Amino acid sequence: MKHFLKLGDVSAQEMQDIFELADQLKYEKKHGIAHPRLAGKTLGMIFQKSSTRTRVSFEAGMYQLGGSALHLSSRDLQIGRGEPVQDTARVLSRYLDGIMIRTFAQKEVEDLAEYGSIPVINGLTDYAHPCQAMADFMTIREHKGALAGLKLAFVGDGNNMANSLIVGGVKVGMKVSIACPEGYEPEVADWAKANGDFTIVRDPAEAADGADAVYTDVWASMGQEGEAEKRMQAFRNYQVNEENMRFAKPDAMVLHCLPAHRGEEITEETFEKHAGEIFDQAENRLHVQKAILVKLMA
Ligand code: CP
Ligand code: NVA
């Protein structure tokens, strides 16, 4: 594994190896065992969109691994003034040991990897959010003991989160079902249908039926603020709530990548009932990303 750009590039075995290392790093951290596996290494973190979890977990994670992280806002970088990504990649490769980037186009992340000579990690694009999905699978695995054979339901937009969960879910042998309105299907649908147990349905209760984990995300992602009104209409029946959760298994988890919009994609009641799972999920960003950093940069 040279880069971490999308789960389509990562094998089931590589995912498994990351989960195992993440478990170990989590254990070591909880027991105060230092693990300076990236001593002297520097990660650059380019942000073209806002972030709380991604920024803080990568920065803290690099520190805990004995290295350091630089927060590079596109507002300050020359990339924000039009310097080509090809040049940025070649320059940053001379200073840093790895780059994490959050941006709009997946192509920009792929270009950074192609033109640079150091590992690149996708910290969210319009197409994918692979680090979040890895934290999500780690959390399901922790709570349920395994992944293969479990059913994952996604309710809402066929967005970056849906794409990564569907591809990753299929790779680890989960059944995946998405409930979304017409016109909001995930880009990876054809691949998923051909490669695993994947369905698209229109009714959230049907997706949730027999599910071990029910996942949702915002109706309008970063960069789609202009469509918020239209999306509010399109997604008004695509909410995770106690009514739909009746169809899931009695011990089903509810997951959300955060930030959450209570009263839109999830009710306050359902969110708070499952807050333990949702914040475990947020915590696991730290552990799983440290494992990815070690795999790529050690
Ligand atoms: N879930 C997630 O990526 O959160 P941030 O946007 O806060 O980084
Ligand atoms: N789909 C959301 C995820 C945020 C972590 C977005 O792209 O804004």
C-alpha cells in the first residue's frame, strides 16, 4: 500500500491488517505504552474544506506516534492562488514524509499521489471518505466481534460516505443496503452490485430491515450548501428515527460520521440513544488513522 486514496484500491487483507494494528495502538494508548513509530516524521495536512475530527485526530495521532503535523489551509497555500497540484506535490515531497488532503475533486488527490513521491491520504473528497469508513468498520467490529455476514444499512444521500461504506462493506463481506431518493444513488452502485450483496431501495424501513448497523449522514455535504433547500425536500422521508429502527435487529447500532443535523437525517432521540456508539466511532478515527500512517510512513 503506497497511498490511501479510496477503499477501491485497498484489499480486504490490507483492511484487516489496519484494523489489527489500530486495535494494538488503541490498547497501547489506553495503557500508557508509548509508540513513537514515526519519530522525526512530518505529515502535511491540506484542507480545502472545514474539519474538526479529521484535523484534530491526524494532528494528535502524529504527535502520539512521535512525529509532527502541519495544518496547511488552502487559503494560505499558493494552491489557493492557482499553483498547479503537480508542482505542489513535487515541492511538498521534498519537505515532508506524507500528505493528508481534504478537498473537492478526487482527481486532485490522485494527482497529488501521482506527481509527488511520498504517501498521500484522502481526508475526504466529494467522492470518498475512506478514513472515516475505516473507523466505522473498526467500531462495528469492536461492538459485534466481526464484520463478514453482518448487514449495514445506509439511509440518505449516495455521497462520499455512502461510496466508501459500500465499497468497504462489500470488501469485508457485509450485506449493504442503501435507501435513497431517485437521483441520489451512489456512484459505486454498479461495481457493488457486480461484486457483492448490495441493494438500493427507496424505503428507509426496507434498508433497515434486519440490519446490524444503521448509518446516516447529512443531506447536504460540504460544497452543496446552494442545494440545501432542494435537498431538504428530497430527503424529508430519509431520516433515521425510532420508527425505522424498529425494523433493524433489536441490538442494532446507529452510526453517524458527524457533524449531525438533529431533526434532519436523525432524530435527537435516536442520536442520544446511540451516542455511545457514535462517539466510539469518532474516537476510532484517531486509532485507525494512526495505523494507516504507520503502514504508509514507518
Ligand atoms: N467526520 C469527519 O470527517 O468530521 P470532520 O469534518 O470534522 O473532519
Ligand atoms: N458527507 C459529508 C461528510 C462530512 C464528514 C460531507 O462531505 O460534508
